[in-house]
Amino acid sequence: MDKYIPQEIEKKWQDQWESANSFHTDEDPSKKKYYALEMFPYPSGNLHMGHVRNYSIGDVVARFKKMRGFNVLHPMGFDAFGMPAENAAIEHGIHPRDWTLKNIENMIRQQKSMGLSYDWNRKVETCQPDYYRWTQWLFELFYERGLAYKKEASVNWCDNCGTVLANEQVIDGRCWRCDGEVHKKNLAQWFFKITDYAEELLADLSKLDGWPERVKTMQENWIGKSEGCEFHFDIEGFDEKLSVYTTRPDTAFGITFVVLAAEHPLVEKLIAGRENESEIRAFISETLKMSEMERTSAASEKKGIFTGAFAISPFTGKKIPIWISNYVLYNYGTGAVMGVPAHDERDWMFASKYGIDKIIVIDRPEKSLKLDEMDNAYIEPGVLINSGEFNGIPNEDAKSKIVDWLESKNLGSRKINYKLRDWLISRQRYWGAPIPVIYCDKCGEQLVPKDQLPVLLPDDVEFKQGALSPLATSKTFSDCKCPKCGGHARRETDTMDTFICSSWYYLRYADPKNSSEPFEKSKVNYWNPVDQYIGGIEHAILHLLYSRFFTKVLRDAKLLDFDEPFTNLLTQGMVIKDGAKMSKSKGNVVSPEEIIEKYGADTARLFILFAAPVERDLDWSDQGVEGASRFLNRVWRILLQFEDQIKTAQDSYDVSTLNKDEIDLRRILHRTIKKVTEDISDRFMFNTAISSLMELTNAIYGFQDKPLNPNLAREVARNLLIMLAPFVPHISSELWSRIFANEKDVHEQNWCEFDPSAIVEDEIEIVLQINGKVRDRIKIPATLDKDGMEKIARESKFVENKTIVKIICVPKKLINVVVK
RNA sequence: GCGGAUGUGGCGGAAUUGGCAGACGCGCUGGACUUAGGAUCCAGUGUCGCAAGACGUAAGGGUUCAACCCCCUUCAUCCGCACCA
């Protein structure tokens, strides 16, 4: 018997699959389609273990579904635009394109060495003109639909990256990519109007039954819907109105101050000419200097200053002092809030600090509130007091009654607010899809005509750290003709956020070579939505929210006929080692390439699928890898030991010729088929599926030194290899080709079915409990009914001399006798 | 602070509907084969106990004939959000 040498067989099978075009897919309306997709990688140059895990999971799903008869789409591509390529250009003088393409080449080589069942004919690379042409085309579609606009705004700026960032890309006040500090800057930038879809993006989360709850919760929080009302105050001595937004109109009679954000446009008017104007201005500039982080931290101190102006409460007619404070956000609601210290914790702190009045307007049901006994705002439910005609109404009911009142007096109206902001999509970088817009002095902003797309990236640019838009340094790029008047015009020199490229790639896979449109509608409607999407939790908001937005816009544009891009989402856990995420700085990185070279791809895949459930973090263990390798060697040896007998055996045979041990083995086989099938298809429990395959293998070893019916050996080998195939494709193909030499490759076989009659046992072991404690294990006929079981229990020596209170029988499981 | 998750041997983890806790793997111990073993095969391996047995799923309580699983309280760890009025 020859030895299992993965290095030899893996390459052989990879080449064979590639030359046979084994994983090529076409639309086939006669078959049920299945679209398995792993998040495409950024081409950093090398796969890391997170990729290996991601692709191993996806490959099991794709191969399994294929064996179950689905027409499977399983593509791979590269999210190829982005900063690192540009940093390489800055640091090493290599062009981002060359750097990226070289990295892609290496990563494809590594992916191929894993034996993944991708249809490589469908590869997409977002940095290629034949792809970004359609990214630009989609930008124009958004523009034409009023969903892309340019405006001057206070935006997030990362100095390191020399570009603006979307809100979603700012993590704890830092850049998602380089971790550098982000600060605010006023710039004219392009936005996508994702807020138009806020309600649908929120509401449709309920359709996503196949998504993890926590991802949906995160998106829900990010969209941040709140229902309340907006109303306005008159300002004493000014012909101005001051609007505020609140979710607590029921507390409105308790307003004792109003607070403006430092940026609020009214501030300037209100403070002009006050005797302490310079003091107020100093406060404002100090507030504006604070970083976003400091200002929005709930922990930071609430500071404020009185403007000297008064609003008039529409509820009580009283004068309400107008303050400015650092705790009011300008970009949410109206940038101004009402202060009700008795019933809001922030207002309580603020009022306490500056000696502002507090008025209780919601009273506690059990015991009346007294200000001097309170050291906190009262935010529980209660009944309105000090609220004029609304006194005595429970506060929840009062909310809508007071809004009705405001609406009837034309003072305000119901209002829904979202935390979600429009998506800032322009970037002052080179390595991205140029925004296809032309500025003409005469005709204004113009889209590049569709037949002139793509707007190609120029080569004559300078790459400099922190430089503004490298495209602006090109001699040739900016100058152009206005598509409308033909006069001199200039191009937009910003590029698009790479998240735009990745917001539609899963659609392009359906029709990757189309040169007349982004994709053919019928093809996208056949393959999409993605049936199973697999990737890391880090995209819970960013990519997954943007893709949902894109899908909805494209649906409204009638380019496709579904509402959600990803029917089922699996968020894999991280690969960690020694308790920490693998990282160069911690020195705990395990290189996939080295593992594959040493043990083979099958071992790497098997270990990573076996070591932990897919959604949980996986602790890398070199010894665990050894264990996986050991198992494959065991499979290799035991199957080849029976090779000759199996070859001469029959596929259909009379199972009544089997002896008792053989019947047991056959039972284990069919139980394993049942379990593995369920574990893969219903639960994604690959770790337990593999463990039962190990148990089956252990059971075969019981026949290592004793005769095994060749027909059964053949049945076991056939099914074991079919079940192993999605996990460890190479060794499965190799053993299959040796044992079932004149049959098609194991990956072309149908998945196995279990034989229910093989699982049935004549005699089963049940547990006898006395007062819930296990006292005995008894063998009984499987057909024995409750009465029979009870009889056995009564005759048991463990019941002797005891008074039986009750007997509980669970068929096929246990008997519990309650005694005194 | 709010929201979500997790907590089981020396370790990774099983236990699918409330019904034998610890499957499978790692590690460890012993044995076989062997010049040798870091290969392979076999056996053992939750804790205490000579044993019968008792105890045991973060801690405490509850429901139940029966609880890792359901309910209540507390703790720890991780993740997300975090002045959103």
C-alpha cells in the first residue's frame, strides 16, 4: 500500500478539475439553482486563515448542494480598488495596478491550492475597466434617479489616507482602514441618498429570516429610527422661530430651557451685541475645536452658556432661556433640543450644573415625586401634572394628545427621524473608479455620456502621501469637452468609495462578461438573490447595508426583480491563536501557504471546519492540525486495506447475509449518512458532521483484523467518500478513483441517502432511573410499549421494598420510577 | 448606560424537541508491535472515593418525575451602539 502524500495527489486533482472545467456553470431553467457566495477578498497579496476558513465553509456548501442536484453558482473575484495599492505606490514606486494584479495572481494561486470549486470563468476584478465601466454606469443611474448629489458638508477626514470617509467607515473616531484619527472638515462632496431608503432598509430586516439576529440588530440601531414630533418656539424680540425635535412631547410642560448646538445658524443672531458676546464666542470655538469623539461621548462633561435670549413656550407662554451646549448634536433632529430636567437625565445634569429650574410634569403612581427628594430625572411612566388641560392623563397617552394639540394649532407636527446619514461616496484618491461627472462653466454639472464610459484612470499621476486627488495631478485627465455645449470643461477628479464596487459584484457574477449592460436582467433574476452568503461580522453594517440599498435602487430601476440581495447570511467567527486575533504585531500568524505545503489543503480544510462551529471564533492549534492529518491517514489506510475486496464486490446485495457485527457497522453507516446530511443542510454544523465521519471510520477499524463482507465494505467506502467529498475533495477523489475506477469523479456523484431499515434496531438500551437518578441500563425489544416497560421497571431489583409513587416511561429512552 | 451573545473536563468542543452530561478531536497514562518511536494499533482518562456510591454544566434560587436546556437573581468575558433629545 502506498502512503498518503497530499502534495502529490492534490495538485493532480486540481489540474484535472481545471482542465475538465468541472465547476463551470450555466443557467439551466430545468434545475433548481443555488448561489453560494463568499465575500470576495481585498487583494492584499496573501490569503490569511480567515480567508481559508471563509472559503472552506463556502466550498462545503457549494459542493454539497451540487451533489444534491442543484445548479450551483460558486464564483470568486477581487475587491481590487483601495488604499493599500496606493500606499504601495507611494512607498515603493510601483503602480497600484501592477501591485494589485500581481497580488491577485498570487492569491488565485493560493486559492487554487485549496481545491475550491469556483467557476473561474466568472471572476470579476473591480479595478478592471470592463467592471468599473458599469460601476460608473450605476453611478449615473443613481444620479438620474436623484440619488447622487454633491454638496458642501462637514465630513470625516482622515489625514493618513488623505481622503474623506463615510460615517460607516469611522470606528470610534478613527479610520476603519488605517486607524488614524478622523476629524471634521467642510468640503463639497458626493453623496448617495441612502436615507431615501431608510424606512425600507429597516422594515425589510424582518424579511431576513436567514440572517443572524445580531446583524439585523446592528443595522436596526445604525438606521436608528425614532418617532416623535417637531415644534417651534417664538423667540422674544426676534422675528425668528426655533424648532426642536422630541420623542417626549408628554413632558413639554416641563420645559425650563432650550439648548442649541454650537453650529446652529440662530446662534449668531442671538448673541450679536450681547455684553458677554466674546465670552460666548470663546465657548463656541472651544466646543467646535473638540473632536467628534469627545463631543459625542456620553461620559464627557455637559457644558453650556446662556445666550441671553428667551424663547416663548407654546405650552405655558412662559419665557424659556436659550442656551448653547456641547451636548447637542447639530446633525440630528433640528440641532436644538428642549430641556426638561425633571424627566431627562442629560437635562437634569445640565440644569443642576447651571441652576436652571426643574418642573415635575409626570408624577409617580405610587408616591408623589418631590424635587428635593430626587437626585435623578424621573423617566418612568406616570400621570401628567402641571400640564394644563392634559393633567391626569397617563404619559404614554399624552404623547399623541399633545402632538394633536400642536398640529391643531399649527405649532408642530409628527416627525420620524433616523440616525442614518447619506453615504459620502467621493474619495480624494487615485485607485478607485473615477466619478463620471464633467463640470462646465456654462452648463454646470454633466454626466459623462454612457457611450463614453468608462472614464479611464490616467497613468500620468503623482502619488504622494496626503496629496489631494492624485487625478488632479494628471496633465490629461481633467481637461475635456462639455458633453452638452462642446465647450471647455473639466472632469471630477475624485474617485468612488470602493464600497460602491462591492455593492453590486454579486450581481455581476451572474453575467460577468456582458459588455452592453451591467448584467442581463434574466440572468440576474435566475441566479440571484444569493442563497447563502458567507463572511465576517465586520461587514455587518458597511457592505451588507450598502448592498441592500443597491439592490433596492436597482429593483426600483427595474433592473432586477427582488428586494434583498442575500437570502441567508452566515457570519463566520475569527481565527485566533493564543487568545488573540492573528496579527503580525502579535507574532501569532499562521501562514495558510505553509500549512498547505506541509499537510495539504485537505488537512487544512478539515481542521478549520472541525475545530469549532462556523459562527464561533476558532482557536488555531498545531496539534489539532496533526489530528486532522491523522484522521485522513486513517481513512486512507483502512479503505486501501479493503481496496481489492471492494473492487470485486457488488453494489446491490442481500443484507440478510451480514453477521451481527456487520449489521452494527451498517447501522452506524446509515446513521452517519442521516446525521451528516442534516448537519450540513439544516444546521451548518460541520464540526459535528466531521466528528460522526470519524466515528464511522473508527467503526470500520473494528474490522481491521477480522473479515468484513466485501459488499458491505463497498457500501461503506462509497458512502464515506461521498460524505467526505465536500470537506476534503482531493483525498476523496483520489481514493474514489482507485476504488471505483470506472465511475465518474466522486464530486459528480449524487449525495447519499440513508436506508431507514438499516437504522432500526431490534433491541435497544434504555435507562432505568429511580427518582431521576440513573440506576441501571436495560436492553429491551425496540417494539416494547409503555405497559411492557412499566412491567420491567416494577420487577427491577432497584425497586424492591419501595413504594412506587409514579412511573414515567419515555419510549425508546428511559423509565423513571418515583419511589418513597 | 443600552442592546446582543457567550460561560460545560487539562484544552477545542458534543448533547437537534426538557429525558443516559462530557460524543469527536487534542493532550495525558498504560499496553502491543519494534533496534528505535515524535509512526501505527489497542485500552484508559470529569472530580472525590479501595469500593458501594456521592458530587458535577459560571454562582444562587425556582418550576418539573426529570433541567447544560425553561423562569428569576447575581457574576464574568466578548461584541455592537453609545449625549440621537
